[in-house]
Amino acid sequence: MLSVAFGIGVLLALTGGTVANGCVAPHQLVSKMLQRLEDSVKTDEPPNPSVLLAMNLAGATDSSIHKWLLQQIQEEAVKRAQKDMTSGEVALYVLALLSSCQNPQHIQALGQTVDLLRILQQKTDEEMASLEAEGIPKTTLYSVSLDAIGLCLARVAGYQGASVVLAKQVLSPENHLSVDTRAVVALALACTYGQTELQDVQDLLRKALSVVTNGFLDEQEKGDGMIGNIYSMGLALQALGATGKFYAPREWDCAQAFSVVYNHDYRQPMAIAQVLPALVGRSYLEAADLDCTRSSGISPSLQSLSPKLESTGVHRAARITVQYSIINKLQGGHFSYTTSVQVPGGSTLLKVLQAAEKEKPDIFSFQTEQTSWGPMVVSIHGLAANPDDRTYWQFLSGRDALQEGVGTYKPQDGEQIQAVFSTY
Ligand code: B12
């Protein structure tokens, strides 16, 4: 742990010039986050490209866990990129590999070679075709932004057209994009701005970047440092750190925004992977500029790769009652059911769903899928979410949408949780 902290100190001393606006997190916090990222790497779970990207941007490249993760990312790319990755997933793999100084056009593993940039171009073309035909992408604007960042950093065609569409989307008054989406859009536009020579494209991108970044600064001012919610802060800080010239001469009070982040104890690997680059003064836009030959001085972690151990601590806690409803007024035969379940205090919402299913399996049956953010509820009462018709199961407490998923959210005694079949 100490050596990680020392290594980060060396790294920041070496890269001192790249630190945006003079805001950089304390070494101790950075090394704690890096430790949590390393601990999140499990042999029995799919590799997470965002984790590798964050380790690289923070200069933590010397550990055996880092090497193992890079190897897994290469193998996964060869196995899955063409067949069953979304465009955004391929883009995250491209960023992870670029930041590891690997040529994404020539990824070799398991005796095969794959050209990830060609696959990314194909999948971005499909997103663009859907945007043109239907006004919405095949997946999400968030993913299209990742696509544009990947293509732009690799300097292959396709990012300019995507960025023009993204700029128009953020400028469109009827579009209410989340902070997370606007932040990755801003990163994509800033990259394209630096690469294009077309005056009208530059003008459009500058305008969109000014709207997004000034919007973030306004929101920070109104929200005592918060932009969106605590989990959108990572990407918002990356975007503000990388786009200073688009809100100049306005100044960014980065210390205020950083202090919001310091006051939260991030534990989910994805949340850490999005916030850590900003805390070391970097953004995803630096993924292709890292010097992989220079050691940051961080010594290999002593942590071994081991399967996850289930925590048993909650069993002794007093029991709480949670009201749980499932509602579909959107598709097929409408339904609405409510039940009350008891679980030990401190249980996650997942335990509530499991208890409801155990008591009334014919009504409260559900299914989850493992994702980079943990288990996502993909089906309830036989009704499945479908990316093709943009449906999902939304979770609310009272009238407020939850800001975490079932795997981490811990309801209070007497709380009313609703799962509502919705569209996005
Ligand atoms: C797009 C998006 C969605 C879309 C995904 C649709 C799709 N097919 O692409 C929809 C609208 C379905 C969605 C739903 C939810 N989301 Co969402 N989502 C995002 C967003 C903006 C981008 C994710 C993405 O596309 N990444 C790029 C792709 C390439 O990576 P990926 O790993 O393949 O992405 C998949 C996962 O991210 C997964 N996913 C998306 N959201 C969530 C949330 C949870 C809890 C889980 C487990 C998985 C998950 O869907 C993606 C596509 O398959 C992120 C923002 C961010 N900062 O990451 C928020 C974000 C991940 N979502 C969040 C939340 C809270 C939710 C909901 C719980 C909201 C709610 N109240 O119901 C629900 C999930 C409920 C459930 N059924 O379990 C939070 C998670 C915070 C946390 N600490 O857990 C984020 C960070 C936004 C935020 N700042 O609050 N989301």
C-alpha cells in the first residue's frame, strides 16, 4: 500500500505539468482507489476495460494484476468483439488497449488476430445509420460518444460525423441528456475539435462544448459542488478538466467539485474507474498519449487473484420491513403487485427482491444479468427489458429514481420500493 502511495507521488511529480487547474487528489486517496481497483480484478469474472484504462491513466502499470488484466482484455477482444459486443463496449476496449500502448488494429491472443478499429468503425456506422433513419442510436448517445472518442484517439475515420450528430443532440432544446452522457459527449467533441480543419464543424463543436461546460459550471454553483449525482461526478470532472478553453475566461472552482468527491467513499470499481482519472488530473482523452516505457515506481501489489468472498455480517442485524411493488403499464397485459418483505437491516435491495420471490415465486420472479456496474435486473414477472424497444426496469424509492442498482442500494425500514417497466 505504502509503495503504491509512494509510486503515485513519483508519478505526479513526473507528470506535474499535465495537472489541470492545479487540482489533484491527495496521494493516500489515489492509492486507496487503486488498491480497490486491483482488488476488484477477479479470475472468475469478465475483465473490465474501464478498470485497465483507469490504472493506466493513474500510472499504476507495474503489478502482476495489471499484466493479467491486459492479457484477459486481449483474449476477450478476440473472442467477443465482433460477435457480441456493443459499439460502446468495443470503444472501451480500444481505449483500454491504446492506454496500454497496444495497437488496436492488431490484437493478438489465443492464436488469433483481430482489428478492433475496423470493428469499431462498423459498429459506429450502424449507430449512425439508426440515428439517420430513426433519430435515435442503436444503443445510446453515451455509447456513440465513446465510439467517437475511440476513433478520434486512434485517428481513424468516423468520429467527425458522429461528433457533428452529438453536438446537434446536445444543442437540441427538447433533448434532456444526463450529466454522464453530456460529459462523454464533451470529451468526444473536444477530441474532434482538435483534429478537424473544417471551420463550420469547429464552430458547431465550440458552441456545443460551451453549452455543455457552462451548464456543468452552473449546476456546480447551484449544487454546492455537485454536478448531476455523486456517480456522474467522475465523468463531469474529466470533461471540465479537458475543456477549459471552451468555458474561458470563466474559471472552474475545481477545489469545490473535488471536495464533493473526497467526501464520498467510492467502492464500486466502475465508479472508481470513472473518477480516478480526474483525480490525477487526466481524462480519457489522454489514453493514447501515455508513456508505457516509463515505470511510475509503483511496485507489484501483494494482492492475489481470488474469487469473491460473500460477506456474512448482515445476518445478525435487526430485521426491517420493505414494501416492494412491481408495475407494468407499458406493454402487453398490464399488472401491479405489492408485497411487504422482512430482511435483516443493512441488506441490499437484491435481498428484498429475493425474499419477495421466495415468498411468492409466481408473482415476484425476476432475473439479473452481471454488468460492469454489478447485477442489473433484466426481467420481472416474466417481462423482459429489451434494448431494441428501449425498455428497462426502473427502480424508485417513493417517487425518486434510485441512484444505485439492486446490488448496492440498501433500503431503510418502512421504505417503499417500486420497480416500474419504463422506456429510456
Ligand atoms: C445508458 C445507461 C443506462 C441505460 C442502459 C441501456 C442500454 N441498453 O444501454 C438504462 C436506462 C437501462 C439504465 C438503467 C439504470 N441505470 Co444507468 N446508466 C447508463 C449510463 C448513462 C451509460 C452506461 C453505458 O452505456 N456504458 C457504456 C457501455 C459500453 O458499458 P457497459 O458496461 O456495457 O454498460 C452497461 C451497464 O452500464 C448497464 N447499466 C446501465 N446502468 C446501470 C445501472 C446499474 C445499477 C447496473 C447494475 C447496470 C447498469 O447497461 C449498460 C448497457 O448494457 C451510465 C453512466 C455512467 N457513468 O456509466 C448510467 C449509470 C450506470 N446508471 C445508473 C443507474 C442508477 C441506473 C438505474 C439503477 C436507474 C434506476 N433508478 O432504475 C437503472 C438500472 C436498474 C436495473 N434494472 O437494474 C448509475 C449507476 C450508479 C451506481 N452507483 O450504481 C449510473 C452511473 C448513472 C448515474 N450517474 O447515476 N442506465
